Amino acid sequence: MKKVTAIAATVLTVAAATTFLFYGTMDSNAKPKNTSIKAQLKTDNLDDNQLIKSKMLNAIHLYKDVQGSFKHVTPNRNILVEFQVQEGENPYSYVKVKDKKNEVTKEILSDEETILTLYPQESAYKEIKKSAMKPEKVNQFASPSDKVKDGKTIKKLRPDPASTFDAQIVTYPQQIAFWLDDNEQNYEVTGNESFLDREATVIEGKLLDDLSQKFRAENFKMWVDTETGVLLKLITTTENGEETSLIEVQEIEFDKGIKKKKDVSGNKSYKKL
């Protein structure tokens, strides 16, 4: 693999080229309205490209819960992310990150009010109280159409009520959806494949200039869960087909119910950072 900036820097990469509106963290009373979002997807006159992009932008409204794991590999990063995510009422997430030696580097737990990050290798933790936000900011339908103001494209990144952090690139792939630029027409849906017993929509395209420079690659290919818009796999490649980065889900289940492994009380025998 050639050196390439990690996918974890995607948000910063895209932000360099466009203006984003961030809505902040969530209100504990915010309840995503799954049925209304699904209804809008069904009634809007969207082509195949816009429909799958719209699902990626609204993914957290298209499932109640999701759990699984994925690997994230670049020349600068090699991690495994395990996740449990519950959206809708009582949002919750548990995310565990392991390094290439299979050692846990951090665990992040989030409920409606608190985000707790545990660092087992340091026997330390951080605790953050979530600030409030208006529920309509969470529930607002995200359109796949780009808006332009003063010559700049405005992208709206909405908060994830479950605060999934390292897992968000898979469970709520808004920033990856922004790779798909309808104005530049840099992508197309090329088919459907089975992926981990799920129907996946396959999207192929060219990286825009800023992304291409950051990733030292020209092309991308992604597999997106057709029903929910969750990212199942993403690769970037050079013109010669050399793979430069990879995100690939290893296992995944939807709407099976979450059995919480831990709660935000955490291990307070750790030192507080």
C-alpha cells in the first residue's frame, strides 16, 4: 500500500472543500421519527443514485438498532471496531476499538445524557455530559441535493443521538455520502450484490480533487446496505488498481435488540482524565 491519509480524516478532508453546518449534540428527548423519514424516501422522486445517497444521509432513521464489527485499514491505521447502537427512543451505543495486536485501546459508552470513554491501557476515563439540542434538528430529513450559497456548497452534518464516534463511519455514513457529488456526477450505482446475507448497492466513482490528493488514490468503490444506507465496505484505489484504504464490515445484525454489555457508570476505579 502507498501512504494515504486515513479514512478517519474524511470529515476534515471534505470540510476543506466545502462549508458544513454542524448542529451540535443531542437533546435527551429527541426521538427520530422512522416512519416519517421512510415515507419521504418512498414519496420523493429520486433516481437510484439519489435514493441510496439519501439513505446514507438518513441511515439512523432506517433501523432501530444495529450491532457488529468492521476493520479499518490504511498504511497509518489498522483497527477493529466492535459496536452496539440503538437509535430512536433511549439512544445508546457501546463502541470498542482494538489495535492490530487485538488489544483494546478504548471503549466508548453513550446514553441519552452521558458519554464515557474508557482507556484500559491507561486505567483512565473521561466523562462528558451531553448538551441539549432541538429535536427537529435530529429528525430533519436530509436531502441528497446539494445547496449552494455564495458560491460554496453547503453540507449539513447532523448529530448522531447515539454518539457512535469510531463506528459512525459505518452506522451513519453521512460524510461518505458527501463523496457522491451530483453536480460533478463523479459516481454511479453499478449493481447489487449480496454482502453478509444483506442486499448491498454497489457504487463506483472517482475521488474529487481534494479527496484524491489526501488519499493518494483516484477511484473508490463502496457497498451500501440497500435497506438502511449503512456502509458495509469501502475501498480506495490508485489508477492501477492498487488498494490504498479499506473499511469492511465483518459481521452485522439489524433490529435484534441490544443487550447492553456495559453502562455509563463505567469502571470508576480508573483515574479521571
